[in-house]
Amino acid sequence: AGTRKLVVAITSKMGSITDNTSGGSLLYRSTKSGLNAAMKSLSVDLAQNDIGVLILHPGWVQTDMGGSNALITPRQSVSGMLALINDFSLSDSGQFVDYTGKQIPW
């Protein structure tokens, strides 16, 4: 086992306040915004202990929730997220990104 310490939160870009231009899904958005805020705060709190926090949006995935019109397969989503986890450095801690590494606004 490695010595790197990392907390990974799977969230949703629907928790982005800046990116919310369509409204709706009030409770879902609220819980994801809360998770995002908590993980950002945790990243600050854990930095002194060299523990990273990665806040990940898996993309719009072809699942029961995402539906058949979703843009990517579960394999594509997981592959992208694993690559980000494997390449993670402490300088990335607290960032809110999608499965490709693209930064998502808060």
C-alpha cells in the first residue's frame, strides 16, 4: 500500500451555484452544494497533515439515474476518475473537477 493520503468525494456539477442556469432539482442540488462546501473546507483543514481532498463529478453517465441519453458509459467515467486519482498531487487538493480533470466553477 502507498503512503499517500487522499479523500475522494463523488459529487455532481449540479451542486455548482455558478453553473446553475436551468433551476429545478432543488433538493438534489442543495445536497451536492453542501457536500462540495464541506469537502472544500475539509481540504483546507487536512492540508497541514498532507491529506488531499479531490472533489469529482463523474459526468453524465449512462446509468439508471443518467438514462440512456447520457453522454458517457460507466467505464469511461470510472477510467477518467481513476486516472485523476492516480495522478493526484497535494497541489490539486480542494479542486472541483469532472472525470476529465476539467475544473468546475463553484
